[in-house]
Amino acid sequence: MTIYRELNEMDIDLKQYEEQDLSHFEKKQWEKRVLKKVKKQKPSQVKKYMGVTAAMLIATGLSLSTGIVSIANMPFVGETIEKYLNQNENLDFSSYKTAIGQTAENEKGKLTLNEVMIDGGRLLLSSTYEPADGIDFHHKMHPMPKVKMNGKDLTSSTGGQSIELNNSMFTVYNEVQLKEIPMGEKIQFHIEYDRLDLELKMNQPWVFDIEVPTEKLAADSKTITLYQNIQLENGRSIKLEKMIVTPISTVLYYDWPGEENHIAFKIVSQSGKEILPGTVSVAPEESYNRFSAINLESEKYYVVPFEHSENPGADQPGKLPERSIPIN
């Protein structure tokens, strides 16, 4: 069951939400939209359309008699994790996500943690932020959480993105890279936001303590051990360690002591399709490339190194050998 279906089945008391008048211009816009839709329908479908429209208006708190919209103060789920991963594809990872729906509030406003998902070495979070009065928040500001997994701080990096839904509501995405995720069991997460942005510290943090199952993802994922060395002409080598293939993404982990960012990897299918990495991270502890999901049952795939970008700091980087390393 998707989170949208669960929301449709929720009982909501609409009496607590105040009706707010639309402007004259907004009323005319709504009237034109409804009439335009009705005119496009065949005679036998008009009655059906009007019935569906009335049901939608009632469900969302619209008043048919006065044209008043009262959705401004209703709880809002915000954008899904799928939209963060890919805006252009109709993805559905409902069976791998965990709906949370917890709200924390302080002097900076309300943050509702909507849903979370674990995927190949990372924790993805989708939240809705409602700024308090007087808080000037915009899409370039990114609340970043501190995350403990089963009581331990195993975070290697954290990213964030804020999307404005309207002038008083934002979707906040976070992607937290984690080491040693214990797949196949329930994981306890302590999530704490203590800054609205880098320079804006909170007096009272937003705190969430949640439990996330991973059994389904573990059953549908595969870890492939590679242990392949790629020798460069300058004498240095890159060691490919493993690849984690999930229904959501594919991650290649490797050890690159040189740490220059001019080398990356692509996945090439037997039919010739090339998949470039969406994320490239080079670090002393662990380097990785993250790709879109692949289907190991459909055809054979190979890892191929390529020159990713010029790095002025690279000391005689050396020419890459032509290598195709089989994945499956």
C-alpha cells in the first residue's frame, strides 16, 4: 500500500481548519478550470466528472457553495523520496520506505518527518518544514541532521535540499551516508536537527527517534565482491572492492589512495548501454560511484573506468588502461 493510499483512508476532522476566502481573480481561475474540464467530457461523462469533482472538493476542504479554499492550514505530506531521486520518472518504492509522520516544533517552526528509506549505504529522509512567524527561510537553506544508528555515529557525509511548496511550507530532503548498515534487521535511528542552516543554531533541536525495518530491501538486494586492481601507468592502482545492487540504486565502492577526482567508473551493459554515475565521491576512508538501478537478470554488465574530469592537483595521473570488469 502506498503512502498516498494510506492518507486517503485517514480520518481527518475538517472542523479544525478555518476557511479562507479566495481573491476574485482566483475564484475566476477555478471557475474557468472546472468549466473547461466539463466541456471536454462526453455527455454521459459529465455527471460522473461532477460527482468526482464534488468528492475531491469535500475531501480537501473546499466549499462548493462559496468557492472558499481551506487547505492552507491542513497537514501536508510534501514531496516523496522518489521525487528526490528522479523528478522525471514515475518511481514507486513504497515497499522499501517507512512512513513516520512525527512532528517536532521549536522557535524556528515545525518539522514533520514524513518518510525515510535505507538504500545501499545511505539513509534518505523527506520532511515538511513550516517556518515560525518571523523566520525568513528560502530554498538555499538546508537543515542538516546528526544521525546515530543503533546508538553509534557512523555518518560519513550528509547532504540536503530544500524545495519551496508555498510561501509558508517547504519540503526538506536529506541524504546521509552511513557505514556498516546492518541489513536484514530493524535499525534504531536517533535523528537530531540543531541548525536551520549552517549559521542558524536552534535553542531546542528537532529530535526524532525511529525504527526502520530493512528485511525487504535486504531480500531484494545483492552484494557483489570484486577485489580487482586497476593499474595506472604512473604506478598507482585503484582497488575495486564491492558493488551493492538494490532495487533503488547501484553503488560501486573502491579504494583510491591517490584521491584525485579525475577517475570515475561507468556501467556498460552487454547490449552497449552506458550508465554514468549520478554521484562520485572520493575520500581517504571510502570512495564510491552511485548509479541508477540495474537488473542483473536481464543481461550482463561490466564496470569500465574512464577519465571523469581534469584535476590540476593530480601529479602525472597516468593513462587509464582499457578494462571491462564483469559484474555478473
